[in-house]
Amino acid sequence: MYTITNFDNDFPNNDSCLEWLKNYLYPAGIVCINTKCKKLDEITPHHRIKGRMCYSCDYCGNHVYPMSGTIFEGSTTPLKYWYHAIYIMSSTRCGISAKQLQREIGVTYKTAWRMFSKIRDMLYQSPVKKKGTFEADETYVGGKRLGTGKVDRGAENKSIIFGIVNRKGRLVCKKIANVKSNTLIPLIEEKVTPEAIIYTDEFPSYKKLSKLGYKHEFIHHLNKVYVINDVHINSIEDFWSLFKRGINGVYHSVSKKHLQNYINEYVFRYNNRNNAETMFYQMMAYACRSS
């Protein structure tokens, strides 16, 4: 377990945060690219410039800015605050609001929202293993019916999400326009090979899977049947439950424009859920290579 105490020991201040960033980006040392340096294209000693977020070559004085090309570039928010935001986003199960980050580190709400937005923007979903046993399902979020305040499939402004999970691997989810067969089937073909076993519910759009060579079995949810031996979609439905609790309980509502980024956040945590320390440093790795 990677606790807040571990985090504070590893990153006690801005200097330690910048040093970690420099060491991550240049694990073997910084290569000087100044054409006037006598050690051009060689690893040279660099020292930190006091009061600045950069390092200088000991031979020519060329400056290197580790924050350049990362999500931290151009930000006046202290690195320690950025790292803290990444830590709490990676360590929570159901998400955390910008309002909570504002209270924890003392920035404005606008700054906290911007930080979380940039962190979500950098996350992406790793591909699943195409062989194995899969579950596929679709769900609806948002879409309160006018005058009732209730969410249901009949609401006009609902959003649809489709997900595929490998029972011994990863999950991928995507916001989709509709649940027609010509939308769902290509997404399954992209992620799953025909040798795989795939479980769904009885939704008609999945009927073509058997004709395409998939070993397809489905569970009759309309008949109140949810598990028959290995035939179920409980894994993906557990994720839907977690995702919806987070959206409704933490964020309350999410616009369609930003929905995919929130999906990516929850999928990332799901796929890295077995190791909190790995999850934090994996997210940090994304931050270092995202501009």
C-alpha cells in the first residue's frame, strides 16, 4: 500500500519533485545538445539553478527545463500540488472532486478543476489481451427525464457507454452514439479475436457474434437470471456500478463533452487497482510524457 505518509516522504517539497522529474526523464543523465558545448551530444554534469525550475550544463551553461513537454509546463502551480493531485486521484476508488482538492491544497476551485482536467486528458486506455474470456455490455448515464429528475433509457439527453473486459486482463470503455449492431460488433472485433469466449446479455445487437466465429453465450437478464456457471457479465456490471456511484456521488453530473475523460480515469484505476504504488507512478509516467 502506498500511503500519504509514503508520498510525503518521497516528495516533501518542490525541489524533491523537480529532482524526481529530472531523474525520470533522464535516468542515465542529461545529454547536452548545445552546439557550442565542447561535450555536444554527451552526458554532462548538470546543476540546479537556484530559484529556477531548471538545470544548467557544467561545461556550457545550457539550461534544461524538466517540466517542458509535460502537463506541468507553463503552470505556476507548485509541483508538490500537482503530485498531490495525481496521488489522490490514483489512490481513491470512486474519484475525488475538484472542490475536495481545493480544500486539501488551498488553491482556487478554478485551479483545482484545471489540474484534474489536465490529468484526465493525459490518461488513455491500454489495449486488452485479445484472447481469453470476455464480457461485453452497454450502459446509460445521465439523461434525467424532464419533470421527474430520474435517470432512465427514455431520457433524450442520455449518454451511452460500451465496455469490454477480459476476465483475466484489462477493461476498455468508450462513449458511443447508439447500441445498434453495426456500432457494437466492430468494437468487439477490434478488441477480441474470434477464438475468444465472449459473454453478453440477451440484447439483440450481439446476435451476430456466433455467425462471426465467436464462442458467444448470453445470460437472460429479462428473466431475472444473472449467473449460470461461468455465463454472466458481473465483472463489467460491477464496474458500471462503481462508475455510476462515482459520477452521481462525487461529481453529480458530467457533460457529454468531458464524459470520455472521466471514463478513462475510472478505467485506469480499474486496470491498475491491484497496486496503489504502481498506479501512482504509472499516472506520473503519463504526466511526464503528456504535453
